[in-house]
Amino acid sequence: DAGVTQSPTHLIKTRGQQVTLRCSPKSGHDTVSWYQQALGQGPQFIFQYYEEEERQRGNFPDRFSGHQFPNYSSELNVNALLLGDSALYLCASSLDRTHGYTFGSGTRLTVV
Amino acid sequence: AQSVTQPDIHITVSEGASLELRCNYSYGATPYLFWYVQSPGQGLQLLLKYFSGDTLVQGIKGFEAEFKRSQSSFNLRKPSVHWSDAAEYFCAVVPSTTSGTYKYIFGTGTRLKVLA
């Protein structure tokens, strides 16, 4: 049973560009959350998707947007990239709050 | 505001020694509590979780954690550390309310170094 799959694993973008990161949740999981983890920090909550809707959002600007598809997979889009957006972006899927997240290995985004 | 504090940024222990990683949370009610481990360049792996019942919970890889309501703490322990335990450890909390969406709040992590 595959866990959470994220693509790509690494990405280098230029400041001002746009990027799309992809996530396939663990089989049976219907909720997808995205986190940003800067170097040396804990993961910071970006937003959570359930039933194709953004249900909760962290303190991130509107440049960060997402989407969830009917098969529960999800995309994270970041527009007008800044140097400070360089981080590991983690996707996590879950069935409910009691079972904990299953995390993907992340996408390492570098903005130059 | 809800928060999670891991007061130790770095901890170094010798292989075979015991380990305790501290975690304190600030939340109005008892949340659900988790410990995750992250190896370099990897995602996070769930070690153990607590949401009710016995306050001492067992996890994978020989780890355990004890919930102490009076101290708002959920410390992670291991009796004998192995070199492969070197990694970063994150404590996380999530509201225990049964309705609505939920987000996990993570601490800043404790980096564990194991000396041979």
C-alpha cells in the first residue's frame, strides 16, 4: 500500500515565477494538508483540503493556493515566488484527527 | 493561542544511554498528542500518539511517551538509544473536538545526535 506520494522531489525556481506541487494521499485517506518546513524549523500549516474544499488555512498569503481533486489528490500552487519561499513542502493525508498524519517525503523548493 | 514548546533544540547522548525529549503544550483542553521523527531530507514518521486512557503510551522503535495533564507535558523516552535514532523529533498537538476540520501544531523540533 503506497503511502503519500509527492512530486517533484526537488525544484529550483527563479524569484517571481510560479510553481505547482503535487500530492497523492495514502489510499483511503480523504483529507490532505500542506505544510511548509523552513530549514531548522518545525512544519507550518498552510491549509487543509477536504471534499475538494479548503477547510482551514494558516497564516500564509494568497499567493499560496491549492486544489483537491475528486480522487483526493491535491496541488499546492505558489505565485510570485520569493526567496523566502525556499523550503521543504510537506503533504500529509489523514482519515481523521485521531490517527495522525501520514506524511510524504516532501518537495524541496529552492528559489533563486 | 495554541502552542507547542520543545525546549531542547539539540540533545547529544551516547549509544546505549537513556533518552528523554521534552514537550509542553498550551491549549485550553487536553488535545490529541503526537510525536514524529524526521530523518534528513525525509518526511515525518509517526512514532506514537495519545488521545485518552493510559497516560503512558508505547510507540514504534522502542519509544514511549507519558502524558502529564498537570504539567501540560508529553515527554518522549527511550531506555537505550541506538545510533539509528539520530534524527529530528517533533511533538505535535491537535484539538480534540470532534467536529470541524483540524490542524496539527508542531513544535520547533529537537535534533538528536548519538555518539558511538
